[in-house]
Amino acid sequence: MATVLQKIAEIEAEMARTQRNKATSGHLGMLKAKLAKFRRELIEPKGGGGGDKGEGFDVAKTGDARIGFVGFPSVGKSTLLSNLAGVYSEVAAYEFTTLTTVPGVIRYKGAKIQLLDLPGIIEGAKDGKGRGKQVIAVARTCSLIYIVLDVLKPLQHKRLLEKELEGFGIRLNKQPPNIVFKRKDKGGLNLTATVAQSELDIDLVKTILNEYRINNADITLRIDATAEDLIDVIEGNRVYIPCIYILNKIDQISIEELDLVYKVPHCVPISAHHKWNFDDLLEKMWEYLMLVRIYTKPKGQLPDYTAPVVLTGGKTTVEDFANKLHRSIMKEFKYALVWGSSVKHQPQKVGKTHLLQDEDVVQIVKKL
């Protein structure tokens, strides 16, 4: 572990020393690829030994979505969780109070959402310091991340936390890069770009692939890609998670400062202690989770509006809905009747590939 950390530190130091220009782009590309490989060793250590997972870090996933609270110690994560979900997470005004993952659950608009108060991250978590490594491993499984920041401490905290999460292969508020990468047995390297490239050329791509010992591959760049984008696609273990920045303790700043804070993208200012602006936070949470509620309608009865079936992660077809009810339904599926905004007629007969929208009502008709 120590040698891997030393190598990471050496590479980062060399990257900081190297001037960025056309002549050094190949060398920097090679360093970035090396860095990604060493970081992967930290996430997935070689040797596959069980080892100590860390007390309280493996929390069973319950509900329709999972939100992780990430932040430096004593920014108010535990207070926010207790006031949102009524869960008691040990709270104190000194650093590192929470040492294990504390789960809580809230119900919002019919969906059950699990909240995790992850222990305070310190700088260097991605390099195995503190308990940050286990914390970020749990953060990778979340549907949404709340980065809780103290509004009085400068936004450098935000940059440090983003760097920590990036180092662990978590990409915040980003889409996977539109790059097609196919390894093959022979035929050399084929690079196709459908748009003009400002950074990547054939030499830089070869340098990066050499680091992975890949000599034969087809690569199609459909965006103006960076070396980091290509490395992300080759590594293949990146997770793309939406993120909301929560600026806590707004009771300690002026109205003028609050107006400025509101202009920061993906950001919600709150006061966890006074429970200010929780409505705004929950509304933004719903928007970022992109959950779709579907109501069931048994034949000859009124729709059941009390317990919606919640679909997540872009899986919103009639087939996804049926599988969420019970795996055996699709074997007897004939068609579905849908009422709601996803259809022109009320009701409309649809097949299993029809895409449902929020608050549709569905009745499944089985084969006789």
C-alpha cells in the first residue's frame, strides 16, 4: 500500500512540475494513464484477500434510491440527517464524530429514499488515508450524492472533495464520454474522430494505450475528448452520479451573500439546525433522482394511489414495471392499458417496450 501511495505522490508531483504544451502532451498523457492504474489498485487491491471491510460500512440497500452525505467533518451532515429523517447520528461540534455509516429513510412523494451519513472525509481519502477509502466505496453505490459544505469556509472544500471523489472514479454531474473503444486481436490501432479534436491525436492515443499494453483497438471519438476521457473509457470502472452541493449554516451569513450563493450551479443553501429551506432541497433531490412513480390498476377496480411502483435509472418501460411487480408476469404478458401523460388516448393499449412517465396508471392484461 505504502509503495503505491508513494508512486501516486511521485506522479502527481511530476505532473505539477511539467509545463503544459504540445511538446509535453504525450508525456502528461502517459503520466495520467499511470496514475489511473495505481488508483485502480487502491480501489481494487490485487490478491483478492478479504481483509477488514470496516465496521458499519456495508449497509444493505433499501428503498427506491440511496443518497450519500459526503463532507468534511463537522459541517452539519449528522444534524441535517437527523432533521430530515429523524435518525440519531451522534452529533458534536468537534471533528470526526461520525465513524460509521448511519442509515436513515425518508418517504417523499410516495418513494422510499435511503439516506446515508458517511463519515467525514479528510484530504487524502483516495490515497487510503483515514477511513475515507471505505467511505468513498459506499459513495460509489449511491443514486445521488449530497456534498455538504460549510458556507463560512471557502469553496476550496468543494474542490478538495471533488478531487477526492474523482480520484476514486466517481464523476459528478457528468455524462459518460461519447467514445467507442473496442479491443481486438490484430489489425493495429484505428482512430476515427467525428468532430475536430483539440487535445487527442494518434500519437497521444498510442502513448496512453501503450501504458495499458494495448496495441490493437478501434476507437471512435464522437466528442472533443481529453486524455482523461479516454482513460475513463479504457478503465471502465467509472460511476457517473448526480450531485447536489448543500451550503449549510446560512443563518450565519447576510442576505447579500445568500443571493450570491444561490447563483452557484447544482447548489442549495440551507440551515440544518433551523430546518430552513428543506422544501427546496427535497424538490431538487426529486429532480436529480429522476424517479418515475407508476400506479397499478387491477381489472375492474380503481387505481391504487397509495403505493406507487417506483422505477429508477432510466429503466421505465412497461417490461421494467412488470418485472418490479413480479418476475413471472412477463411470461403471461399480453399487453398493457396505460392512462397518463405517456399516451395519446386514455387508456391506450401498449406493448412491453412502451416508455412510461411519472404518475402513469397501468393495468397489465395477461394471456388467457
